[in-house]
Amino acid sequence: MAEQGEDSKPVYKKGKRSNQARFPVARIKKLIQADEDVGKVAQATPVVVSKALELFLKALVDECVKDARERGSKKVSAYGLKRVVQNVPTFDFCADIVAGVPDPISDETGADGEPKKKRAPRKKKEKEVAAKEEDEEDTKPGKDEDDDDYEE
């Protein structure tokens, strides 16, 4: 769908796209009308707000992906989003929203800024435990391999 142009920015081909909004227009209309100061809402208004929201999120995600690639990460993290909001002037108005995202601590985080997950040790299967006990019995001092076959 997206190809790289001469200046290495994605070029999107226009194809058959529905005129349907990506975000629920009825919900957007309810949010707009929830304000007492708003009177009637034109039919096109929620559709335009939906498109504006779509374009805003696309720009935000594109910046987050760009930031992740610059850091050599394959993941977009919450801290990456916070960093984009802090560093890109266009998204300054979101600063209070991302203020609660904790900064990663270098030794306890992975390359993507996410906390490292601690794994529980693997449980041994019953067969492995039985085989280990059997090996320990065979290697006890004073016991030879030939002792099993020989009876007095």
C-alpha cells in the first residue's frame, strides 16, 4: 500500500476507500453535544472530527515509530510516546496526559524502555527427576556396575 518516495517518505496510493469514518460518528456527536454551550451540530461535523482524529493519531504513531527506529528498537513503548510528546512541539498539548508515564531505569529495562520480565525457573518433568535420581544411585561410591548382575 505504501511505497517509499524519492525523499524516503511513504507515498500512499489512492485506492478504493469507503467514505465511512474510522471512529464512531455517533459517539463523537454525543461527546460534542455533552457540552451545554453547544447547540445544534451539523451533520458533517462529527465526520470531520473523526477524520481529524485519524490524521492526528497517524502523525503521532509515525513519530513514535520514527523514534523507535532511531533507538534501534522494534517496539513502540509508552515511554517512547512520552519522549515524542516531549520532543515534538506539535504534541506539546499532550504533555499533561503523558506526565504519568514513568521513566525507565537503565539496568531494569530492556532496549525498548519496557521493564524486563522476570521468569520463574522451569519446572522439571517427573521423568527428568526420576532419571536424575536413578543416575545418582548408580554413581554412589562403593557400587560397581557388575554388582547388579552378581548374586552370592
